[in-house]
Amino acid sequence: MLDDNEAAGLTLEAVDIRLGDRRLIAISHSIAPGEVLTVMGPSGSGKSTLLSFIGGFLDPAFTARGGVCAAGVDLLALPPAERRAGILFQDPLLFPHMSVGANVAFAIPPDIGDRRERRRMAADILADMDLAGFDDRDPATLSGGQKARVALARVLVSRPRVLLLDEPFSKLDMALRVQMRSLVFGRARAARLPVILVTHDDADAEAAGDAVHRIVTDGGGNG
Amino acid sequence: MNRAAGQDAVAILARVAVVLTLAFLLLPIAFGLLGTVLPAFGYLPALGGTTFGLEIFRALFATPGLAAAILLSFVTGLVATALSLGLTLVFVAGFAGTPVMARLQHLLSPLLAVPHAAAAFGLTFLIAPSGYLIRLVAPLSGIDRPPDILILNDPLGLSMIAGLVIKETPFLFLVTLAALPQVDLASARRLAASFGYGPIAGFVYLLWPALYRQIRFAVYAVIAYSTAVVDVALILGPNLPGTLATRLVQWMNDPDLSARFLASAGAVLQLTVTLSVLILWRGAERAGGRLLRFCRDGGFRFAHDGALSILSLISVGAIGGTFFAGIGLLALWSVAGLWQFPDLLPQSLTLRSWMSALPRIRDPLLTTLAIGLISTLAAVLLSIGCLERETATGRSGGERSLLLLYLPLIVPQITFVFGLQLLVIGSGSQNRFLALVMVHLVFVLPYVYLSLAEPWRALDRRYETIATALGRTRLMVLLSIRLPMLLRPIMTAAAVGFAVSLGQYLPTLLIGEGRIETITTEAVALASGNNRRVIGVYAMVQTLLPFLAFTFAALLPAFLHRNRRDMGL
């Protein structure tokens, strides 16, 4: 059972990211499907570089070593576009030139080629997020909570291997934050996605419930 | 496999674009200068020159009135640049961060898009002895016919300097505004004020050195332009003797081909004159810096320098007023029936001038559009490629690449385009049109790139990160995310490029060898004719074309993104 989970989950093996000779993060960890690893650290500690490294967007200024395996696939061997590492940022970052429906449809994997089928899938998942009938709306006209849900719908519909959360709740107001936390973690669990959450908010870690990795900044007075 | 190929395709295309951009910018300058310098020393096999020597320079220096022409180019260029920069400095220092600034920014932007020739014609209609200003005062002073004074083409080049200042001040102003976000204006202003410094003194002490470093290539471009300009000099400058550049054009177009040798030597001389002004300017930069430090360290506060900003506001207002009045007069003359001196309005309005000019305008107009659109399209594609390469590598090339971009604007046009003309003739190429498009590209490309670079860099990279993480290749991300999101700045850059191509007089004249006519070459050719109605028609076409380009550039994104509020920025 455990072995099975490990194969299906996300494994970080001796991941080590540095900027020059300053070590930002060093971690080995296995995340089972539906589980959350929370990486905590003060702002500026470089905790987001872990997500960039996994997604394949690490700035060349950093040097990184280690292995990243998702569902038995070596992610680092793949170009970023093929890793299917879904990301949610602080901002929903809906593509402003596309309708809400087009934003979601953009994320549907290309093996679903039929245009009507893609539209239907987008409409379905929007309805599932309490956003039925929002397909043709301009993203700019949505409330903050609605935008966050569209962003979640967009990343889920892309059938990611892992879900990478880069402080996605930090810009939401209190009530919305609680709501979105349970929605995101609930959906990730339902989809059996391994999740890495990067945050500096203890309440986030508490809501995630699973393992927590704390970044200790080494060396003189960077934190 | 397929996707990896898509990934590579963009990277390869971007790399090709960088190489092509460098080639299109630098090769014409290099070969052009070579093509100018060799004949200057006697080597031009096509015309029988096979030996090197200094005879041509001897002949050049023996031409009468040369010293006056050199002096004229030197002084008009220097004064026009100093006035334009001084006005810009005082105005920005006085008003940066105030609502006045934002309003004037909108007012001055159109000045940039209208070709120099049209603006210069507008000025002539205003200040000529039979122009509007004299008509305005005529009833008061009892003037019943145009006074016999030389206002236009005055021997000191004052009207030419005015024409240059009208166009170059808005240019430096907008370049400075673009650099302004990189300094901390608000806190510097507060700090300076709290220590009792005048607003201009505080601005100059705290911000100007950093700001000037950002805009100095643009200032050098203004120097190069003003010392070697031809179209403005033909319209507003002294005639006999003219500036050095106008003399060169006469030799370059002389039916007697041996005059080309003289023209080459003259072009080398022009390069020397421009270089001397640049060197003098660099010296002035240093002296100015020393003066600034002396005043700053002496604690001179100039607490009441606000009066100076009022003066600059009046000057900038006068520039805008002159420009728009000039354009208004061009429009009025183009539809004027009988309009006698000193009437303030024509007795009737008619479309006769337009109707008779239109058949003759058709071909030059089509040529103008073709050259402008092709060179602009090429410039936009190359700029996108270079910027994409910058995004991929994370290196912007810094000040060195900025200098490369400004090089075609800092090396005087006339010095290398003439060499290119000789090469084109020498190669026996029949493809004049293609050569002309490539020469236009040399000048269009820097403006398009500089206009697009800031918005390109400002786009939030996370949009692309998300799209890539959703499984899209670099090509798809470029086509479906970045380019659509940047549609408005891309269209604006294209409009800028088109306006630059439209305004090119000298390259079109030289490379086209009179066989390729554009609206601008036709308009400038009218300068000596003095038919105000026809000049009005051509200058209006010159004014309307960039206006249409910018309107289209604004309407297309507005239409395509009509239901997307966040795209309206």
C-alpha cells in the first residue's frame, strides 16, 4: 500500500537549491497522492524556488541538484511543458484577453481535440465550482473569490501530476481564505494529487494538516 | 517529440532574429561608411577612380562658401540640441509628477508622429512674411502687402533652429518621461523641498544625473540629426549658402557624375562636423557635471527657481501652439479658394487643390504605404524575435545593445546612406525598391524595438509560467498568451515604425534616385515652388497618414478585446 502510494505520489530526492554559495533549500520528502507538504519560511528565504525547480522555471542564476519523481515519472528529464506541474500563484492570473470559459478550455489536454467537447468540459467544471453560466464572462468582471475558483478550475482540468501552490491564499481576505483553503485541499484530495504548498502563514499549514518542512536560513542574517 | 521541436523552433527563430537584426542595423552602416569614405579618397572604379589621393578634399576645400556652410551646420545643430534639451530639462524638472505633465504628454505625443517636413511647412505658413502671424498684426500696423524681410530661410538659420526645436523637444521630452519611472521622483522631491531647495534645483541635484545617463543616446541622436538634416534645412534653412548637408545633396544629385567624388568627401566632412559637435557636447557634459557638483556642494538652493518652470511651461505651450497652428494652416490652405493678403480667412473653400493633386498623389502614396508597411512588419518581427531571445536568456544586453540600436540614429544619415547609394548603383542592382525598404528598416527598427521593449519586459512572466505548466509549448505560449496580451503595444510600436518610414526624406531620395517617389520626397520637392495650396495638400497627407496609423493601432486592440476590461490599459 505504502509502496503503491509512493510510486503514485511525488518524491523529492535530496533536492538542493543554491544561489551562489548560499543554500536556499535542502529537502528529501515523499508526498502521497492527496497529501500536502507545506514548506514554510520567511519571505525572501527562497522557498518558491522549490516550486520553480519542480515546474522547470528556475532562473539560471540558481543552481539545483536532486531528483523529482511524480507518479513514477522523472520530471526533471522532461521539458517544462510536459511536466504537467499545475501551479497556483498569489494572484489568479486569469488570461485577461480570454473569456472565463476560454481560460479553462485553454488548460484541457490536447488529446481532447473536439472543440464542442472542450467547451462542455470547461462548462462542467465551472458549474462544479458554482460558476455555472460564467463561460462567456470577461475575467475582469469577476469578484476575487470567483477569480480564485476559475484559476483552480483551470489548473484541475489540465489533469496535472502534481499541484504546486505558491502562497495562493495570501491575497484573499479572511473569510475567503478559509473558504478557498478547504476548497483547494478538498479538490486536491479528491483528485488524489500530491500537493506542495509554499507559505509563511501558519494557518495555511494548519489547514493543510499534513507534513511541514521549515526552511532555516543559514549563514549571517538573511532572514 | 513534436513539442520539443516546437520548443526549439522558437529558440532558433529568436536566435536568427538577433543575428538578422544586428546584420540589418550594422551592415548598412559599415558598408555605407566604406562606400562614402573610399570615393572621398578617390577610389570609385565605377566612375573611373582607381587611385587613392587627397585631391578631392583639396577640391572640396576650394569650393566657395564651404566654411560658412560648416559653421551653419555646426551652430544650428548645437543650438537646436541645447535649446531642446534645456527646455526639456527645465520643464520636466518643474512639472514631473504633476497633472500638467500628464496633459502635455498627450498633447506632445502627436508631434512626434508627424514628419519633420510637414511640421516645418506648418511653421513656414505661420511665420513667412505673408504668413499668418503677419496677417494677424497687419490691420494694427497698416501693412497691406507682405513685408520684404527674410524671415524664412534667414541667413542665421534661426527659423531652421525653431523648426528643429519644435520637433526635437517633444522627442527628448517623451524619452525623458519614459526614463522617469526608474528614479524615485516623489521622495526626491519631498527630500529636496524639506531642505529648502527650489523644485528645479532639487530635481537637477538629485535626479538629473541618473536621468541624463538614460537619455544621452537620444540626445546624441538629436545632435546627429540636427547637424546633418536635409529636409528641414531645405524648407526653413538658409538658401545661399545653405547648410553643409544641403550642399551635399546638390552634389549627390548632380547630373555630372564626377560631383559624386566631391559629395563623398563632403560626407566625410559632415561626419567630422557632427563628430566635433558630439565631442564638444561630451566636454560640455563634463563641465556641466562639475558645475552641478559645485552648486550642490556649495549648498546653493535656488529656492525661488519656480519662475523658470513658468517660463518653460510658456515655451512648451508655444511649441505645441505653433505646431498645431501650423497644421491647422496647412489644412486651411489645402482647401482655400482665393485667399489674399492680409485676409485672415480665405474668401471661399474648395476641394479643387485636392481634386487636382489626388491623381498625382496616388502612386507616391501607394509607394509610401508599401515601403512603410513592409519595413514596419519586418521591424516588428525582428524586434519580437530579439525580445523573445532576451526573455529566454534573461540577458538584455545592457548599454552596449542600446548603443547598437541608437547607432543608425547617431551616425548622420547622409554620411552612410550616400555610400549605400553608390554601392547600389555600383552593384547594378535593378531592385531599387528592396534596397529602399532595407534602408528604411535601418531607421524603423530602432524605434520599433525601443517602443516595444518596455511593455514586453513589463508583462508578468507568471502568465507564461502558468501556460507552460498547463502543457503549452513556447510557440503556443507566444502566440496565444504573450502576443495577444501585448497586442496594443505591438500595434503602437508598428504605428511608430510606420511614421518613421513615412518621414524618411534623404534615404528615399538617395536610394530611390528620384525614380521612387514617396509623399515625403514629393512634399519636400514642393518647398521651392511656393504653391501653398499644393504644399497644404501634401503636408496634410503626411500628417493624416501617421494619424490614421495610430488610430488603427488603437482601434484594432479595442475591437478585438472589446469585452475585456483589463486589456484596455
